[in-house]
Amino acid sequence: MLYRQSDNPVKLVFYVNDPRNVIDRIRGEGLEVIREATPVPELQNAVVGLAKDPDGYLLEILQAAPKSPGSGFDPGSGDGKGGSDHDL
């Protein structure tokens, strides 16, 4: 059976502090941007963008929710509880 990248159902989701910046950086690397990072009303106006990585995988770039006081989780804090030290 012949494998086709378009048959791949994998989508990688990244929660970042500044989706517009990440989408701009992806574009700057010469990669395909599918959807500009813009607010989505159905997601309480969270900013969402879509792109493809060098292997053709779909990347969903979502605005990280602000850290709630006492939640102990910040996806971009680098505190070992989630996320990383920096955006993509």
C-alpha cells in the first residue's frame, strides 16, 4: 500500500503565548500557513492559527489561556508543570 502524507490524520497542537508571532516565524521559515492566527468566537475569541511543518503535519497554534491564580499550571512558564521555556 502506498503511503500518502495527505492520509495522515495527525495534528500537533501547541499552546503558546503569542500565536501571531509563532505563525509569523513559521512563515519566515518558508513553511505553509493554512490559517492566519486570528480570534475564533466559538473559543471565547482565543487566537488560533494553522500551518504545516516541514514534513507536512498540520500544526494548530492556540493562544495559551492566562494562568489562573493558584492553578499551578502555566503552559509557557518552563516550571516543569507543562509547556516549555519559550514559544516555538
